[in-house]
Amino acid sequence: MGFVPSKYRQIIMQVLIVDDSRVLLLTLKALLESKGYEVLTASNGADALRILEHNPVRLVISDWEMPEMDGIELCRRIRSEEVSGYVYLLLLTSHGSIDEMVKGLSVGADDFITKPYQSEEILARLRAGERILSLETRDVAIFALAKLAESRDSDTGAHLERVQSYCRMLSQEMALLKKYQNVIDPEFIRLMFQTSPLHDIGKVGIPDAILLKPGRFTPEEYEIMKKHTTIGAETLNSALKKFPGVSFLKMARDTAESHHEKYDGTGYPKGLKGDEIPLCGRIMALADVYDALMSQRVYKKAFAREETRQIIIDGAGSHFDPDVVQCFLSKESQFEGVRNRFIDNKNDEV
């Protein structure tokens, strides 16, 4: 085949193994290195975080129970934006009960392996993780497309980045609720994070005179503005017809169309009510409104945290799904952390 320049050779995937058992570390390290992986090791979650800060690791296998920082806290810290990029997390557990898996899922674990495990199982699950991570190029394209659409309105700042994180946190918290345990899985959470930037893609079809208007819309202008939901849904549905069965296009379409629906049926474009509204749309509705309230715009000041919180509480059962509001209240401090990380280059804070 001839010489292949080094920059075009296949990239070796790095794997970080986190376990306080030296025997397990060495055994698993030898297995993975024999299959071509580059392996790093840590004896607890705190050491693992330090390694992740300085190495481009995207696959992590972590034991659940460890001293200083266990696997659950490690997952929580990684998903709380302390590590850039998406990290695929495999948790090793001794029990594998439903309650334990739900707990792991809620903090961001992608998959679970119950001890004792077979070598082939570890390798198969790592390969699944690599397939997920290979989709990052798709995510880059999605985000770039969304940013391009958003660039028409320079007033939105880091809205997309914040909303992505809010949607992931709400989805993780909702996975703890019994009624959603068979609905929200790691794939749903990943898709919610990946597709949320496309919720307003339909705004590319709204005239600048309306989209960029600094004041209130007239009734006629508001009707035109509302069409961004159907424009976005129709655009994404066209892609879905060409590539049927592509789950991220389906969720992106449903979110774009339904994120302005209200729980009591008074929203748009279809006036859907309650569980008629796709779950992704119900989650996005709260994330989008929270960010809008907390952000300064040319036509308004940023709302205070307490005022925003009360508006969302008052909207439970009317504007918002009460379950989503419940999960927001559980994650409110983390929402503020995201705002601090992705603060706009303006005085958004009050």
C-alpha cells in the first residue's frame, strides 16, 4: 500500500482504567494493550480527573467503589463540565441491580459491566463506546450548522452551549423518576445533548426585520416568528425521509417543532397538551425559557435568579411539565454553574 504519512495513520484510542485494585488494573491493562489500546491507570476518581485534564482520553472504565472519590462521583464531576469533550464512561459494579443502574445513569454513566466479567464482554462494550465516540464528527457538523443559523442573531451569546448542558442535566435527573426509567436511557441523554442546538434551526427562514427586531412583535410579526418551529421541523423531516431510521434526526425534528408547546395546550404550533408533547420538547421548553430569562438582551435585562426560579415554578402544569420543573429544582445549582462557565461577553449577571 506504500508509506502512509504519520498524520493520516489510524489514531490509537486511549483508555483510562480507574480502580483501587492493583491486580485488576494490571490484568485489564494487559488485556487492552494486547488489543492495541493505549492505557492509562488511576487508583481513584481524584487521580482520574487529574489525568483527564492533561490527556485526550475519551474512554473511561471505572470501578464503582473506590476510596477518596468513587466511580459515581467521578461520573458526576466529568458530566458537570469539568472535562471538555464527550467522555464515554463504563462503570464496573458488583451488583448490577436496577436501582444501581438508575443511579449510575442519573450521573452520566454510558454503560455498566457486572463483576465478574469476561474479557470479550469488556472488549465488546469498548467497541460500542468507540462507535458512539466516532459520531463526534456528526456532532461537530450539527453544532456548526446550528451556530451558522444562530449567527444571524448576534444577541444570543453562548445560548446553544448552555442549553445543551441544561438538557443533559434535566434528562439525567428525569431518568431517576420511576415513570421514565424505561424511557430515558443513555442513548436518549446523548441524543438530547447532541440535537438540542438544532431547536431553533427554523429561524433561518424568518426575515431579519422580524428576527432582529429589538422591541415587541406586532400580532402579525409574532405569527411569522412562530413559523420557525414548523420551518425547522419540515427541514429536518426532509432529511429524515431521505435517511429513515436515523434517530438523531427524529429527535431533532420533534424538538424543533415542539419546544414552544405548553403543557396546558396553549402553546404552538399544534396546541399539544401534556404527554402529547414529545418528551424532548418538554425538556427543551424549560431549558430554553430558563436561558432566555437569565440572559440580557437589547430589549430586556436579565432576570434575577429568584425571579426566574419563581416563574418556572409558577409555570408548572401550565407552561411546563411538572416533572421537568421538579428535576430543574433538583439541578438548579448546577444550572448556575453552567451559566458561570458559558457566560456571554456582556453583563448577563444580576
